[in-house]
Amino acid sequence: MQIEFIPALFAATAGPVARIVDLDALPADLDPALAEGARAGRFTGKAGQVYEGFASVDGGVAHVVLAGAGDPKGKDRIASLEKAGAALTAKYLTSGVKALALDFTGAALTPAEAAAVLLGARLRAWRHDAYRTRLTDEQKPTLEQIRVVAAPAGTEEAWTIESALAEGVELARELVTEPANVIYPESFVERVSKRLESAGIALRVLDDGEMKALGMGALLGVAQGSVRPARILAMEWKGGAAGAKPTAFVGKGVTFDTGGISLKPAAGMEDMKWDMGGSAAVAGTMLALARRKAKANVVGVVGLVENMPDGNAQRPGDVVTSMSGQTIEVINTDAEGRLVLCDAITWTQKEYDPVAVVDLATLTGAMIISLGFEQGGLFANDEGLAAKLLAAGETSGDRLWRMPMGPAYDKLIDSPIADMKNVGPREGGSITAAQFIQRFVDKDRPWAHLDIAGMVWSAKPGATWEKGATGYGVRILDRYVRDTLEG
């Protein structure tokens, strides 16, 4: 959907005209009949509330829409403004309306707040209809453009930044949504390469032969049951000081997860196309940073595999040797994401010596049991890094919850025949998974692990997304870069 800034309202009257309304604050210049209709319809300006009606304007009739932005003093002001924009898109996306004018006249918003309305509108417009060949005209999106009128000075500049973020979120959603016969390790690399390189990101790709030479037995053990060869993709953005060490974002990219020999139940297995949600978030973040020319040095690394149960698949009880030299007894082949991450993190540390490592993974079903579908889990070895990520989650709306770690959990993954097991007992499963990954983090290196299993896919629409892929994670990492590396 295109967002265009225009100088005057008369140039944008081909469709509905939307006004942003704060809680219990109908605009004083509103047509009396429209204002009375809004009151009768119990429109109060709550965040995401929408009322439409008609008003007399210059001897004619205008189609006017009111979008609620909530309490202007509320702590979730930005999220409420995003809801206002998203509600407008949701209402008119398939309505037959092609253009919507968004008139900020009288709205006491900062440029960042006005851009938040536009961000919500654009994010809610994203759909993936590539394989839907039988949509009726009533089901097809028609809204092509939002024409922005009388925006606060500086809004266009603020939107330039937020539109880059939107592009990153959209890329993550696209990768997560595509089926596993379309997105697999090789095609993931092909899909993102052109867009990332055009944005100024340098790419490096490791094939399975190079990974074998590096000793990545843990990652390759997961991939050995699939005809799809594994890949590692590194994405380098150098927008900060020349020669300064980067921050590293590492993503789990299991493009389909059957569970391997430890086969998952058939019901719901189709959802496992999104077990690469961590890698999608990292790729989307890198695109967003490059598009907005972030003043930071960041490297994104994703380990890409497919976990299949053929005759060459690894077995429960196998012992593999990771790139770090540590050995792992594979108790459950469905605990594969940590095996991918451990080698990807080891390589990232050796290759880039980052100032901090943040990994993202749809790692454990136990995280969904703990936190539901409301927030991701955060594990960290550094209090400062944890606090900054929690703050980034609050500001961005992609919330996180800090989870515990400690020696009592760590000993649960000790193996009697190897350095460690890839799973512990059923209890504390998300924590022992984080403890496993921590064993591959260099001493004194700040590290955080985001278990986002419940967040990358939604069974119902949210404020700024249709049901399906959410793009979760991109906004956290982008906000972390803004506040910590660029702030």
C-alpha cells in the first residue's frame, strides 16, 4: 500500500477522509450531525475504535471517518496510534475504496506520533495472496493508497524511518508465510539476497561443504536427513564507526521441522513451516537497518536447515561434535534448533568477535506453555543487555518477559557419555534449552536468547496484522539498535 503526502485536502477527496480522535475529544470543527451520530454510536475515541458517517462540506456531502487514538497521556500512546491507523486499513482494505485521505488537521501529534499512525496502517495492509486463485472481488484488497494531509512538520522524515521498519517486518512475514516447498535453505538465501544487497548489505554464504570443514557437526547433524543442503547466511551492515566491532543477531532457520526421527504428531505439523521465524526476524531487521541507513555496525547470521526423518537422519542417542569442540548426545531429534544455533553462534563469535550476541528462535513449546501468545521469553547472561532488550520490547510493542537461568538448571543437561545432552527433563524445558545455548557463548561476552515460539504466528488477527505471520522480533531488534547503538 502506498502512502503519499499531499499539500491540500482538496486533492484527496476521492474517497473517505479520516480524522484521528483522542479519547473523549471529538474535534470542535466536526459537523454537528456527524458529532451527534458518533455520540449515539458510542464512539468515544478508544484506541482502534472507528466511526464513519457523512457530513455537509461546502454544499456537498463528504464521507468522514473517525479513528480513535485513545488517551493522549496513556503509557501506550504509540501503540494506540498504531491501532488507529491499523483500524482504518482493516475497515477499508477490501471495501472497494481505493484511496483514503488521512487528515491530521487539529491533531496535536508529534511527527513520530503521526508516523506511528501510518505505520499501523501499512502493517495492517500486508497480506499474502499469492496462492489464492479463487478470491471473489469482495475478498480482494482494493485499498491502494493513503493520502496524508496536514501532517505535523517533520512527519515525512519520521515516516522515512518507519517505512523502512515496515519493509523489514513485511519481509519477515513473507518468509514465515511461504510454504516449506518454496522456502528452504537455498531458496531462503536466494529470496533475500537481491533485496539485501540492493540496500547495501554485504552477504556471505557457507555451504554444507564449508561447514563440514569448519566442524559444524551439530548443525549438519540436523540437516543430514533432508535432501535440502544446509546453509549459513551472514548479512553485514556497516553503518557505524569504521573498524568498530559489530553487534550480532543470530537466527534459527529450520525451514521445516518434522521432528526428525523423534517425529512430531501429524496434527498441526503444517505449522512447522514457521520454525524459521528467528531467521526471518534477523533478515527483516537487517533490511530495515539498511533501508534507514542505521548508524551502527550489525551482522545478522542465520543457520538454515530442514529437519527430516529419512534413512540418513540422525538418531536419538547419536553423539555429534560441535564447531566449538564440545560433544552433544542427541536425546531427542526434535530439539534441533539449539543444535543449529550452537554452531551458528560459535562461527559468529570466531568470525566477527561481536560486542554482544542476541539470538532469536522459535525454540520450545514449553515457552508457549509459560507465556502463551502474549510475549516472548528473554534469557541473558548480562543484566545491562537484558534491561535494554526489555525496554526495546516495551517501546516497540513486541514484548518480552525475563526468564531465570542458573547452575541448578544447567546440570540437568549433563550427559553420562558426552559433554552434554540436547534436552533435559520435561520441567523447565525452555530454561534448559537456554542453558544449552549458553554453553557455546564465549566467557564474558554479553548474550541474550529470545525464545519467540508463541509469537511469530497468530491464529487470529492482531492490532497490526492479519492472522498468520506477525513479523515479531524485527521491531525489538530495530528499537534496540536505535536506543542502544545509535542513541
